[in-house]
Amino acid sequence: MGRKFLMAFLFLAIFVALHLAGDLVPVRTPFFGVSESVWKHLKMGFWSYGITYGIFWAARRRGSLSGLFSGTLFSLGAIFILYYTSLNLGAVPGRLPLALDIILVSLITFVSGLLGVEASDLADSTAARRGFLVASGILWVLLLVLFIVYTYQQPALPLFQEPVL
């Protein structure tokens, strides 16, 4: 259990670093978030989980592409679902005291990372069917391409715009 919490904490730390780097580095890159849009947060989650899983894969000499794909996709889904659930429950960023706002989004990010780790562990411990590996791999690669392309050319969709509070 300690490894899972460590991975989730590292996911949170990398996510925060990518978020802050976007504010500090005035150059647009596929890694950093330069706005508060949903898309930018999902992009930072994508890179954060990939880096976290890569570090632990290298350190343990255990892991799989199924684990990478499953954990990444699950953590992104969890970020999206948990954040919007908190909004629907009245936790609107900017309306809470700053300290509570930071605690809430940090907790959401940490739990999303933890759920991603659980999904990775499940995929690593079972023999994933070839169809699952192919489908999740295609989705993962598609997200990779879109996170890079849409860094430089964003469509005029609400997902890519700053939230209106």
C-alpha cells in the first residue's frame, strides 16, 4: 500500500510542477498547462501519470504497456469526474477560501493518481486480452497526438477555454 500512496503523491507532485512551470515558462510546450482549461488539466494529468509510471517501472523493473495505458486513462477519467462532481456539489473554485480550494483540488488530483495506480496494478497483475491492449493503446496514442497538436492549435470548443466563474 505504501508504494501506491508514494506513486499517487509523485503523480500529484509532477502535476503541480507541470502546472507551475506553465506559469513560469512563457513558452508553449506540450507538457505544461498555460491556462485553466479542462483540456490543459487533462494534458498535465496525462504527462504526470506517464512520468510517474515510467519512474516506478524503471525502479521496479516491473510494469506493462497495459498498466501504463490503463492507469493513464483511468486517472484522466477520475480527474474529470471528481472535479466536476465537486463543482456540482458546490465546491466552485474561486468561491471557496484559497486554502480550501488548494486542498480540494490537491485531494482530487491525489485520489485520481491513486485510482490510476489501482488500474495499473490490476492491468499488470492480469493477462490483458489482446483486444484491450490494442484498444487502450490506440486511445493512449491518440491522446498523445492530440495533447501535442492541440497545444498549438486549439479548436473553439468549451473544453479548451478558460472556465467562467
